[in-house]
Amino acid sequence: MKFHGGRGPALSTIQQVSQQEKDDDMPALTKSDLHYEYSWKAVTGDDPNKTLIDADRLSRAEGYEVLYFLNHLKGKGGVDLEKKTRLIVEWMLHAELPGTIQGRKKIHDWVVANFSTLKAGYPF
């Protein structure tokens, strides 16, 4: 299945990329783009400047972790994703992701497996 009216990358190939691989052309989300309320204050043991190495666990309540996760999703071949696609994933994380799924890799895999089915329910 394709995104964006058939022009975008297949979701089954979304992947996390390193900061070095992030292109200047990427339509990165900003704090003001997000639809949900988050804490922007790091809790003890967390460092908002070290989101990748901070922990394997993705805190859905901490904005800097969610923003980092969303902005580092790419499509097949490293193709950038549109902001709307990233916002659909934000909604999925907030409203649909089961609490039993922990860890960035497992969350990523769940998003890939469920995007096509859940995107139709995106409320924004």
C-alpha cells in the first residue's frame, strides 16, 4: 500500500534512521505540530539531548522522545515521510498502541504492521 495518494513509500518499509542520515529536506515535525499534550521536562535518568541512547523504552508521555521517534521514521529507500503520515503515527502511539508493547524496535514494528489498518480511523 502507498501513502499520500499513491506517491509515497510503502509503510511496511518505514525504518528508523540515524541523525546523520536525516536530510535537510525532511518535513520534520515540531512541538507545535503535535496533537497531544506531553511533558517536555526530562524525568530523573532521562536526558532530552540523548534521546536515541537514553533508553530502549519510548515514553509516550515525553514529548521530546515522541518527537524524536516520529522525525526519524523513513520510508522505503530512506524516502522522507509527509508530516501527515508522522501525525497519524503520533495518534497511533497515543490512542491505539497496546501498553504491553515496550521498546522502540517493538513499537516501530507494531506501527509498520498496523498503519494500513488503523490510518482510516485517524481523527484529525
